[in-house]
Amino acid sequence: MLHQLGLVEALRAFRTGATTPDAYLSACLDASRARNPSLRAFTHLTSTLKAGDGPLGGIPVGIKDIIATADMPTANGSAVYDGEVPASDAWVTARLRSLGASILGKTVTTEFAWRHPGPTHNPWRRGHTPGGSSSGSAAAVAAGLVPLALGSQTFGSVIRPAAYCGVVGFKPSFGAIPRVGIHPLAGSLDHVGLFTRSVLDAAYALSWLAASDDGDRHGRPLVPFAVDPETGLDPLPAPRLALVRTAIWDQADPGQRALIEATARKFRAEGGFVEDIVLPEGFEALWSAARTILAAEAGTTFGTLVARFPDKTSEPLKDLVREGSALAAVAYVEALRLQARLRADLDSVLQGFDAILTLPASGPAPEGLAFTGDPAFCVPWTCLGVPALTLPAGESPDGLPLGIQLVGPYRADLRLLRIGLWCEAALARSPRFPQDPA
Amino acid sequence: MLHQLGLVEALRAFRTGATTPDAYLSACLDASRARNPSLRAFTHLTSTLKAGDGPLGGIPVGIKDIIATADMPTANGSAVYDGEVPASDAWVTARLRSLGASILGKTVTTEFAWRHPGPTHNPWRRGHTPGGSSSGSAAAVAAGLVPLALGSQTFGSVIRPAAYCGVVGFKPSFGAIPRVGIHPLAGSLDHVGLFTRSVLDAAYALSWLAASDDGDRHGRPLVPFAVDPETGLDPLPAPRLALVRTAIWDQADPGQRALIEATARKFRAEGGFVEDIVLPEGFEALWSAARTILAAEAGTTFGTLVARFPDKTSEPLKDLVREGSALAAVAYVEALRLQARLRADLDSVLQGFDAILTLPASGPAPEGLAFTGDPAFCVPWTCLGVPALTLPAGESPDGLPLGIQLVGPYRADLRLLRIGLWCEAALARSPRFPQDPA
């Protein structure tokens, strides 16, 4: 079906004349309109789409609803902002438009990208969560409604929903994409992330979105790189992967754990190198450091808001503010220093390896929409700010997607994506789309 | 006298053959050896100096003793580190060496660049403070012992001692020079700064020292620029200066206030434009924000140290740790946000102006060595991270130096230095050196 074309596939089809940008945009918009009443991936859909010019000309994009759009409401998943239309685009929205992309709609987020869930279903199983907080972006890409959607990750909000929905999720290095005009949850942890259906699509999108802007003081531009949509990108041959189980390995679903072991065997059989390593003990402090950083920063951001709008803010948000307000400044500063120190230490730990192979989540998408799942398997990598990529790699016994997660050294994003290309080829999975249950 | 040559003057003299690098280095070292027993500017002097090759070849430099030097002790002004020699150079030390500079010695700092004073005298008046925390660097440059010295500024530790000692002090934009290997006081406020005897010397030094390094996560590189020592740099003609008195104007010495008014008249007479402006009320929060940031970060850094070495740490340092330990995380996060917001706001405030003209200190160097003077007139600009430059502009009735301070928009360092060149020319002062009282 036309709307199921991936990003680079679509660009190639435009060039050969197999389809046109406007036809593709219409197909995606029509499919989204048809599917959204049951899937609930979008909070808002555009009424018309016209193809723009540029490297993303003719590409429809879903944008997480904490990212400002000057022509569409941006509610941040919160009753406080219900129906509000921002005065201007977020940096990344404006950048997408300048590249020729068309904003197809705004995707469901949990309240301010924290816990309180939205109405989105997992496209593979109605009544299961798509994960969060970038719930709608993951679901929309999985359902083939858009080839690219933007999300954000503070704890595990890109990698986890991507894994639950069986798509590619990529969280670039901290600071790689400016966050100006995106509602902050915790500025020292917030990352813009990408949902696509192939690693090449993610690499192509990142090559155009990576930048820095003075409005984001945490920005740290990547070394620029280009991806030719016709020739693609070379996989990194025979990558050396460090299988990292982390201290919370036992909390993972046995099926998810078995998938990682089976994947390691498959990679070895394909010529890759996979060896178990145990991170030094200090890394166990990352979970509590991330929690401290989150609570202190979110507590500052939302303190006035929850006091002013007690009826329009959720209990999880209020709990987070309470937690943050009780923290000492020195504990927070200490957590930030640990974050910086371990980010540098990871480089030494990974000497001799190209990337880490680990779990993206504890297992398949849990049942129910009230709980978007446990981000714990993403937290250390988010806190370190290192690039993280999830790929679909299998299914649970009852047919829900399961993924793997690859993690690279800080700011070696292109290299991690090239490793991802190799892994994607080694996994040799054909594209799959969920059936519309409606 | 040969040792009184400025940095660029010396480079020119090397080129014409008027002197040689080795002769100049020897003259500076001899003068330092002779002068230091009474001045107490250096904690350590090198035994020999040999000229290196490069853009700073033949230039002797004094380095504040919180900056690591692998071949000289680095005590951080603290009994805890007395006699310790670091395993490696600080980034800026290594950079200076790679540029051909020779490290003449380590200069006195207050304890960890906070309050507890060192033994340095003001070269213009024995028994008066040279200011702090970069006490020895300011004194050594003023006494003509080195043409360039490195300091650091967290509150007012470059601009204030430079003004007290009658030399040029330059604090570049926050993030312009990496701080790797420098003992932190407060990472969100610490700047590397320069002491010279002319604006051109400061510009030349900055052109070679400005950089970024992954080891300093607060780095934000300036747009690179070059200064030809033969042709110099063009002054910015007819600069538009905003005379800013700040909320603490009344705390300044009447003579210091009168000097600013007289300087404004002189600049107008020379074709400059000087107009009074009042900063928006929000800027008054900068003093308490800076204090919160300092206490939280220093409290974290020194908490363990003061507990472990109660007899080797001062009361002011212990007080700072106590103050920081009592702070809430949300108050600290709020202070950091205010800092970032006002840094951006200053750009709008300065629309129509090239720089701010204001006080570098409350007046001339106070009597006594126990108190290094009040940094309050520097604190807002340090907290904002904007470039700040002090120039000698007059004397107090009893002959102590008085300066002016120029402050520019964030990261417009070169432009501020070119304004400084214009002001320096308009002030038309001849180089002065204090007589050795010994």
C-alpha cells in the first residue's frame, strides 16, 4: 500500500516516478484519518497536505504534541494547555518545514512527557499500551501512517515505545537536535528522538536535523554527515558488540532475555563479534542519578503549574514535584557530576567494542493503557546521553513485537547507525504492518 | 626596562632583533626573583626558562595556582594540596606550551579561588590587597614581571584585581576557554581570564587560547579570529556605550563614581556615544542567583574536603559549604534558569549599544591583606557569562589605580576587545609601573 512506503523508499519512488509526493501525502493522510478514530495516535490531523521542496519534500511527519507547531494546537498532553496554539514553531518543526517536510499531525504524548497516559492503543494489539511518552509517534509509524515521527526521551520515551510497537527508534546523542520550543521535562535529560521503519530512514532524517542553536544551552553539535537516499549508507562490517545485561537484567521477561541471546547467536553466525561485559559498579548509580536530575528539574518546571492548576494536573506529576521539592541542591549537583563523569568513563569501558547490545524494555507491551511500561532499561543510556537505537528483532509468544537496543559512545551517532544497518541486515526481517482491527 | 615589554611589543622586538626571546625571558625571570620576596606574587618560580617556538614563543606566563602544571606544584591556595604536583597539565597550560609560551611560575590564589587570602601585596601600595582571587597574576603583570598571566573569575576574581592593580583584565565569554585541569569553584560560573598590560595583548592571547574541549561540558567555542602582532587590530570607531550604574551604585566610592562620569565625558569628547540606561528590574536577581549557584556547586565540591580536613580548610570555605548544603535543588535549578534567561535578555537590552560601561570594583584596593575586596560590581556580568574587560583609567586621590569595566553581549568577545582598543586610545594613558618599595 502506498502509505506504507518508508521515507527513503518514498524519495526513491518520487525520483523514478513510481509515485508523486502529493499522491503519497494524500495516501498517508487518508490512512491516518481512517485509522485514527480507533488507534488514537494523533491529537490533531492537518486538513490538507501539499508537498514542499527540499530533501524531505513530500514526506509527511508526525510530531509529538510537546513540540510546538504554529498552525496546530500543542497541548503537551495536559488539560492546562488544551487547545492552545503556540505563537511559533519549535526549532525542529521549523527545520522540518524548511526541508520540505509536511506536518501531518500532532501525536499523542503522556502529560508533559511524564507518566499520565494518553488514549493511544498499541497497533499490534488493541488494549495494550504503545508505550510512552511518545505513544502516538510510535503507533503512527508502526501503523504505516507516517514514515517519520518525532518523539522525545527523558527516561525511555523513544526506545521503549518503538520496541513495543515494532519500529526503529533512535535517540541521538544528548544535544544533537535543538530542543527550542519543546516543553521541557528535565533539560539535562531531554532528547529529541526519531521513529522510522528502517535504520537508513533514521540516519537520513538525523543527517538533516542534527544542528545546534543558541536557544538550547545544552546543544553539542554532531560532526555533520550526509546520506544519499539513492546509494544509502554502508553498514559497519562485522561489528564488535558488548552484550550488557545491567543490574536489572532479572527484571526482564524471560522471552525478551532469550531473544537477546538468540540475537547474539545470530549476529555471531553472520560474522559479528558479541562478548558479554559487565559495566563497572559505578554505573549502577545511574538510575538514582537520573531520578534525582529528573525530579529536581521537573520539580522546578512544574511547581507553579501544579499549584495553580490542581484539577488539571495528574497525581504522578504532583508526586514528581513533591519529590523534586524535597531534594537538596548538593544531591542534584552530585548527580549531574556523576552523569558527566560516567559519560566519559563509558568510552574506556567500550574500548575494543563498537557498541553495546542490550534490552530496549523489559518485555512486550503490557496490557492496558493506564501504564505505559517501565523505562528502566533505557534510563542509564539516556542519563549518559549516548546514542541509542532500537530495532525490531522478534515477537513474544502471543505475537507482540520485541526489540533489541544498540548503544554507542557519546556523539558517535553515525557509527552507531551504521552498526544498526548491519544488525538490521543480519536480522533479515521483512517489513510487517499490523492489521487494522477496526 | 626589558622585562617591562608587553606581549605584542616583545614579539615585535623579537622580529626586529631589538631583543631575543631568551634575553626577554631571562629579564622577566630575574625581575621576578628579585621582586617576589617582597611582592609575594608567585608561589613557585621556575629555575630556568628557554624560549619555545610558536606564536607565543619567548613569552613568559604566570599561571594561577588553581591551574594544573605537571612540572610545578599546584596547591590551589590550600594547605590540603600543599606541595602537590599534578600528574598532567591543565588544558590551558598544555595549550600555552604548545604555542611556545614558557611558564615562569605559579601565581598566588586565595584558597580554591574563594575568600581566604594569600600573602600577595598590591604592587602600588604595600599592605593593600591586590584583590582576589587571582591576586598573584594581577600583581605580577602590574609589576612588569610577566606580560601575560592567567586567572579565573567566578564572581569578580579577574576584573577586580586587574582594576586594583592598574592592568588590563579580560574575562572572555563563559565557555570560551576550556577549564579542564583547573580546580573548580563553581562550574556554572568559573571562567578562565587574562591579565595583560594592553588590550591588544589580551586580544592576541585570546585568539590563541579560545577553543573547546570535550572535557569541559560547559564549553561553547567563540567564532575563531586572528590578530596579527605586526598590524594589530582596528579599534571599533565611535562605540555606543550604555552607562549602567546597577542597583548597587551607591555602594561605590565617590571617587570611583566620579571617574566613570569623567570617563564618559572624555569618550564623548573623542567621538564616542555614551548614554545612561537602567537594566530591567529582573536583572537585580542576578546577585542572589549567582550566590545560589556558587553555594550549591561549591558546597558539593568541597563538602567532603572540609569534613576530612577541618584543620586545613578555612572558615569562609566551611561557611560556603554550610550555605550550599542548606539549599533546595529547585532553588538552584531556578537560579540556573534565571542565568540562562537573562543572558538572552541582555541582548535585547543592549539593542542600539555596542557595550556597557560600568564599574570594575567599588573603588581602589582596600588596605590590608585579609580582605581581597568586594566582587559585587562584577557578579552580574560573571553570572551572565558575558565578556568583560577592565582598563586602567585613573587614580584615587592617594595614587591607587582605578579602572573602568566594559561589558559586551555574550560571545561577542572580539567586538568588545575592539571597543576596548578604542577606549584605551581615548584614555591616552602612558604605561606606568610601580616602583619597587624594597
